[in-house]
Amino acid sequence: MAEPLPDWFLTPPGGWTADRMDHLPPGAPRMELIDGALVLLSPQTKFHGKVMVNLLHELQQAAPEDIDVMHEMTMKLGKHQRPEPDLVVYRFSPDADGDWQSDTHIPPEDVLLVVEIVSEESQDRDRTTKPMKYAAAGIPHFWRVEREENGPAIHVYELDGTKEPRYVPVTIARERLKLDVPFPIDIDVRALTGRR
């Protein structure tokens, strides 16, 4: 017999909002909010974990002092939108008054790049739903990492600057990714899984 759902999991009056997610109990599983619906985040594969850790390291090494990289941190994109990208690259000031102990999200206006590493259960969200939300929020760069037979492939997108925000493809990198934006980057894509 299945255990009943905990009280906190029941939809509150008026529905779930980005702000309400800050009041989830400490033992709650990792979740994101998409269109007012809670999405439980599944355990990740070794491919996903290895690529995330190595890409985080590469981006941190390349980032200027006023840019930081976080993994598994949400962004409030509106009342009913609080996605959790795999990686977020954002502007920050080491001297800012923000409280590192209690900050639970990154403001979208500070975000330069979001990265999603596609898993089987997240394909639709990572390829369609979340990029649309990121573009609408004005986040200038989006990368989607796909697992291919010979290793990872990084699909690079940027905002096209039209009245209706949307991403346009820039490149697909399977061996080396060299870019000048959001800052100079040179990544050995094949090495992101720890294999060559």
C-alpha cells in the first residue's frame, strides 16, 4: 500500500507560485515549477553527472571575476515559473549585500547563460518548454547538451533580438567549443565525460 502524500505536497489555495517554493520543508525532494505545476526532478545518470561537473569546472575556470557559475539553482521567471537549469552562469558582485546563506534563486536579469543536459525524462522540457521560458525572460545564451553515440554534443543558441524573444542556433560542438560570448570559452567537449 502506497504512503499518502504529505500535506505540503497538496496544491495550496491559488496554486503553486515561485515564491511559495521557498516555504517547502527541508526534506522535500528537488523540484522545479513549470507553468504552476511542480515537477519532481529524477535521479540523474552517470553521463549527466559527469558532464555537469566537468562543464561547471570548465566554465568556472574561464569566467571573469564578476561572473559565477552555479549548478541546480532555480530562477524565478514569473509568478508560476521557477525552473532549475543544470547550470546557470550569472553576473554577481562579491561586495553585494546579498545573503549567501539564504538566497534560494538567481534573478533572471543577472543570468547570461543557462545549460540543460538532456535526460530521457526531461527531453520535452529541455528541448522545448524551458528554452521558450528562458528566451521570454531575456536570457541571452542557452546551451543544450545531448548524449550522442560518440559522446556529448553541445547545441549553442542565442537570442535573435526580435520583438518576440526566441533562440536561434549558433553551432553544435562535438569536439571543441570555442566562443567569445558570454566570455571567451575553449572547451574540449569530448573530455566532458572523462573519456577521450
